Amino acid sequence: MTTRRLRPALLSFFCLLFFLFFAALGTRLLPAASASPASQKLKPTDPYALIFGTVWGPDNHPVYGITVKIRRLPNKKPKWEVYSDHAGEFAQRVPAGKADYVVWADLKGVKTKDGQPLHLAEEVPVHVEYDERADIGLHLTR
């Protein structure tokens, strides 16, 4: 009578051991992932440089919610897109090392309270050498 109750418990125990053994073995047998775009992203442990900036309005006050785009030279399309916070500030980690970047504000549909469109005074070039912080300011005009 006790053998009938014990068999299902032993069977489930051995099935669990079998599954765990092959799960552990399978992780060692899987081929290593090749360098995909997801693996080329900046990891938290990688060294990085920081582009930190503030978006200033025409009245010299910080501006909230402005889209800031960053591209690496000589690329034409932006690789990073961030938004200014309530203090008008933004920050983006970029790979450490010698590189040139261009930072600008995307002002499509952005207007002042009286309905006038805003314009960017000029794109800001940023040069990074090592794992450093580069502070910049984006100035908007009417």
C-alpha cells in the first residue's frame, strides 16, 4: 500500500532532477551569441562619456520637454534622442573614446505662449576624448 503512494512522488522527483540536469547542460551547449546590435549597446559596466546640457529659452529660462537629438560625426541621422526635464536639463551616455558629436533641438511644433515658433540658435559640436563629461547649452530664439 505504501509503495503505491511513494511511486508518484519518486517519479516526479526523478523527472525534476532529469529536467534540471538537462537544463543546466543545455546552457553550456548552446552556441555563444554573435555580435548583434543589441549586444553592441552601451552596458552599465562599460566606460562612457556623458553629454550633459541645458535647453535655454529666448527669455534665458530653462525650457521643459524639448526633444534633443545627438548624432556622431560623420553620421547623418541621430542615434540618441532625449528630452529636457523640468530644469531644462538632459543627459546622454555615449561610448568613451575620441569622437565628435553634434547636438541640436528638434523644434517641430514648438511655439511660445503667444504662438511664435522657436528656432535653435545653432547646433552644438561636442568633442569627447575619454570617459569625461561635456557640458553644453542649447539656446533657443524667436
